[in-house]
Amino acid sequence: MPGAAEGIPLEDLNEVEILLVEDNPYDAELTIRALKNKGLANKLLTFADGVEALDFLFGAGEYVGRNLAVRPKVILLDLKLPRINGLEVLEKIRADERTKTIPVVILTSSQEESDIVRGYNLGVNSYMVKPVDFDKFFQAVEELGLYWLLLNKVPN
């Protein structure tokens, strides 16, 4: 499983385009492979829990001194995470002026209406239930990456 700061060299932490927050090694690997298939994973960073992802985003812990002006183009966020869940991560991202405009896509197996409603109430940009079928999952992540990295425009 890719862990903190894996996916790109440490010296390139200020060039992250995709922040993947996923604790399931199988789902993380499938997501990375689908993005690589479209040439979109060159600047991808993965974290297996919400605390590590927040440390990176806010320059805390081992990421003190990171240039916080350089933000990911999109955050792919699972809900069921150790230590702090995805909805709590989303809430902290949206509550901070420095990160509130970063697009966040919840990519989860949860189809619970309460999770969907809470995600949108907290400001998620998109909520995608992971397809169970390998090919459909792969295609969905490819399309998701193409849209959020190449087509979507965000404020500077």
C-alpha cells in the first residue's frame, strides 16, 4: 500500500496534483493504475488515513515548511478511514481559507443516504460510489481523473 509521501519524490511534494486518501490497498492500487493508464498519476500522493492527509494539506507534522500556496488540483477521498474519517477531513478542508476551494471528490463504497447528504452539506464537489466491477471501476476513475485534472477550472 502506498503510504505517506509515496508516489512522488519527497523533493516534489509542492507539485502534487492528486491527493488520494484511501486506506484500502486494493482500491488505492486500482485507482493509481487507472490514473496512470491515462497519464494522470505523475504527481499523485497517497495517504492511508485522514490525519496524514491533513498534516500534508496544512503543513503540520513531517510536512512543516511545505509551500502551502501550492495545492492539489483534486482530492480523492474515501469515507471509511482510520483515525479520522473522510467526512471529518472534508469538514476541515472546507473550514480553512487556504484549502476550501480545492475540489474534493468522495470516492467510496458507501451508498448510505446520510453519507451522501452530509458530504454535500459539507461542500463535496462530487460523490462517487466505487463500482464493484473491476472494468467499471477502472473506467470511472479514468473519467474522473480526466475531468478534474484537464477540464475543471479552479480559482488560483
